[in-house]
Amino acid sequence: MRVIKLISLLIYLVIIVPLIAEPEDLEIFIDFENIEGPGDFSIGEPTRSVHFFGFKVESDEGANLARSGSKALILEEGEEGKIVFDRGINLIQFYAAETTLAGRIELRDKNAFLLHPNGLVEQLPKSISLNANPPLQSFVAFSGDIQDIDDLNYTNGIKEIKIKNVTGRFILDDLGYSHVIGPPDNVVYEDFEKLVDNPTFRNQEVFSLGQSPVSASFTGGIAKNVLDRQSVLATPFNHIYPVELNYLAQAAWVIPNDTTGTIIFETPAAQVQFYAALFILGDGIIRVFDSNDNLLVTRTDIPRGISIESDIPFTFIDLNAEELGAASGIGRITYTNGPEHSLATGFDSITIDDIGFTPISQPFLGRQSILVPDDLIVEGSGVIVGTNISHPNGNIFDQVLLTGESVKVRADTDQISRVSFLDLNDDIVQVEFFGSGLMTVIMDPDSFTPPAFPVKYNQEIAYVQGRPRIQIEGADASTFISIFTVGEINSVNQNLFPPGVVYDAVADVSLLEVVNSLSMGGILCANTRFSASKGKVGIDARNVPIAVRLTVGEIDAVENASPYLMIGEGSFTVNAPNPGLRLTGGNLRQSNGASVIVAPGSSSKPGFDTLISQNNFKSDNTSQPTQSISTGFINEEGADIFLIVLETTVN
């Protein structure tokens, strides 16, 4: 099958009125003018393609063949054709004719068992030329209103078009369509509505959706029919339509009372969308974790009904990894059913139905797999306030001012990208990034405040403020990161500092995470204190060896946080002054009494065997003496890890 790429117009419509748009105004428009050669073919990017089977594309020979241009999709007498979409289509329009006024067009949904009367067209016009004034064939899968008599009520979207009963010549041209908004518009989509006797969805407790490496495993719940034919209690738990009990099961993924169902994505997901319901309001909790098992968000806004025939308002749960600050993707979702039990009905189930997910870009295979555009700011909220700035130390850098909750940047060749903001102690913080890959600065939304002038500096520049975490992706041995505050010891402009003002003079950050990376040259955080009250705190660069050195000022986990100091094996192989892993002025004593996690999972091998404690200076030139380290070290499962701890003074 030939594959032809197509550039789409990104026009998304929530509720589509069939007669407003013309085919060329929709998300995708195909006029077939660029199709060459015989055989079946596909148009569009993989996972968003449309596939054509049984047709030929032919030029006009003076017979008013095409609607526009000179080519159209053709079937001859007795032939049948099929058009199949990778993802559900909500609005589709085209012009079609059959030279003997025959022909039959069938539009079907994902399950293809039922054909809505509005999805059947027979007795086509003879011509689609402009002079013939043919009707525009226009179909809406689902308008959002079950009472709408003009749409097809296909909540999955239109997935297939069949052409039959051709007795002369069939012509189709100027095809336009827009995808369904929601779960069906994903690489993997499942509504659980298989044949009732399908073993995959008949009381299955452990199963997978998709195909490796794009798959998801389901445990802790059960895939089952949620509608007893003698009862209507469970109908709010099923979203799909149409449903015919003789053919399909009104099925969903059901989590029993006082149980947690878990979905694990083989390849982390960029997007996950699904409908979720519960019988007792407040009795269900959805938790979303990134690929490193950090909790991203908790959702309790779960409705009591998701049926399109229900009067209960609902919408699908929409989880986007980038919006959640998880550049490495969503790795796991849990759905917990609480202990509540309805005394009136004896009902306590919670369900997920119509789930779709799309993986992040292909697993990291080196720098080439990371899309790096020409712009310094790849995405997010930031403004470039200076380029090619020469520092007295010889470095050349580009300055980016963070203006929102996150920004992702790259670095120009042999230059530094610097991102600026205020931490919670009113220090101006600079995060400098050099070399391969991408760097994202993400503010904790609970601590974020909009841009304002700094209160401790003589500067009329508005900075956002908050507690950030930083993520590096696509790094290699050329990649370095440095985090520090602006102070008298490092600032070119000494007029920034009002007399008598006291500075904390240490950058306050929650986490530095390195993902999808081969290695790193160095992590320079001697002037950084990693601290937070939840989630991971510190440095998590598991499986990423550090070539030269890693310096960190302090790590302090408060309340429910977990302290991390994790790097890959094979680190510190480059000869350089003051190499290795160095704690600069801190003592690693945790406020919550926790031990520091230095090895992944059950591994007994951390990425380093020696930790050096040394002296340092804060950015305001305050001396920090060498401290003794008295904390414990463990792996992620809590087993003790032995490390050599050395104390030294550096002049």
C-alpha cells in the first residue's frame, strides 16, 4: 500500500452543523490531484491516516469526471471500494456520483455491526461537475444531542465507508473531514463493546489494549457487561452508542468496592482520554503518575453517569502529559473505589469506558529523535530578552525570561540558554543549559505567582515567582546544567543590590529530573537547595551517567516528600579538577527523617560509591563550612545502601 503524507488544517469543531462548512474548510481536505499510480493507498501521517481500498484515481477525459481539478476516486461496474480511517471522524463531506444513478454508500462506526438510516445513501446523481449542481454528501457522527434526528449517533465517530452496487462508473471527489474530539481521536482506542462472547471482554480481570510497544495493561478491575437485561441500574455506566443487545455488550472496565484498578502504559502516554463514572459521589479517586512514578494530578470530579441518554452532565477525563508537566509522559493511572456502599440499591461500582491513549514520541534513540526547532523557545511561556550576550568569563548566552508556569528551551551550538525567575525566598534564579537536548522549567502551580518586580533587587524587570522543578531530555556528554542565584559573588552589575538587604542567596528548587538521555557532562547545583513537602525531592538522573561532576548544595524532604540523589552507573570518568559527587555546604539531614534514595527499585548498586562533603559560598559571599553527613542511604524499596563519605575543604 502506498502512503501519501498530507498537511492538515487544524480546525476543531465541538458541535458541527452539516451545511455550514464545505469540504475544503474542514480539518483534512483531499482533492486527489497528487495521487499517482495503481493500487491501494493511504493519505496522511501514520496513526492519523485514511486508507483507500479497491479504487483507482483517474484523470478527467472530458466526461465531467472530477468535482475540482482533473482527478477523482473511481470504481468501475461491479467493483466495491472501502475507505477506512485510523481515528473516528465526526464530520465528513464529499461529492459522489454513479453514471447509471445506482450505487450504494454505507457509513459505519467502529464496531460496524449497525448501520444508521442516515448513514445510507442510494441512487446517486450522474455527475459531480459544477454544472450538474450535485448535492453535497454531508454526515455528522454525533452532534452531542441524542435527540438530534439528523446525525448518526455514532459516538465512536465514522470509521468506515463502503461503496457497493456499482453498475456504471462511480466517482468520488473533494473529500473533507474532521476528527472526533475526545477518546476516539487517539492511537489506541477501546470502547469494550465487542461481541458478547468475545473472551477479551467477558469478565476479564487482567488484559492489555493496543500492541507492543504501544499498549496498556489493566489490573485490579474487571472488563464486563455493565447492563443486566432486566435492569436499568447500570446504564449510566456505559457511554458508547449505538448499542444493540443482540450484538454488542454494554461493557466497561469496572473496579469493585474498596479496590484500586491500575493502568500501566508500556510506552509512556502523551495523552489519555476516557469517560469515568461512579454510583456514589465522592467515592472514587483517579490518580495520574508520570513515567518515573511521580504523582501528577488527583481527580475526584467524577460524575454519576456517562450515558449519552442520561440527564447527568458529564465529559471525558482529558489528561495531557505536557500540560501536567510530565515531558517524559504519563506512565500509570490508578482508579480507587472507596468503601461506600449504597444501602438503598446495594450498588457501589465505579467504571471507565471509551478509553483512548496516544504514546509520546518514539523511545529515545539518541539526539536525532528529539525534535529541536530553530527557535530557542520550543514551547511554553517565555520571552527572549537577549541573545549572543558575552559574559566576562568568556561564555556566550541567550537570556529567556519565564513569563508563565513553564517553558522548554534548547541551546544554540556552543552557547548557553539561561532561564530567569524568582524563587520563594525572593532570589533571582538563573538556570543555565548547555549542549544537546531540551530543558523544561516547570513551576509548581500551588506556589506560582504572576510577573512582578523583585523586592530585593534594584531592577524594573517583572519576574514570575514560585518553586520550580527542572527536566532535561535528550542529553548526552555535551550537556551541562547549572542552577544558581544572582548575588554579589557572581553578578556583573553590583548596583542590583540595595544596601542592608539580607538575601537567602540559595536557589530553591524541588527536583531536577533527567529522562530519555544517554549521559550528561555535568550537573552544577552547588548553590541550590532541593526541598518540597510532597513527591520526589532532589536529583533523579537514574540510568544517566554523569561524565565530569555533580555538585548539590542541599536536599531536604519535608512531610511526605521522598529525597533522591540518583545517577547512572559509569559516572565520573573524565579527568577534571574536583571530580565526582560533591555536597557543597549541606548535610543531607532530612526534615522528615527519611533516608536518601540513591538506587532504583531493588538495586543494590548506586551510580556512585563515594560522596564528598565540602565547603562552599552562597551567592552573597557567605561562607558555608564543610558539614558531616549523618543520613542513611537506601534503594527505592527501602534496603540500606553502603556509601563511602569523605569530608574535605576546598581552597
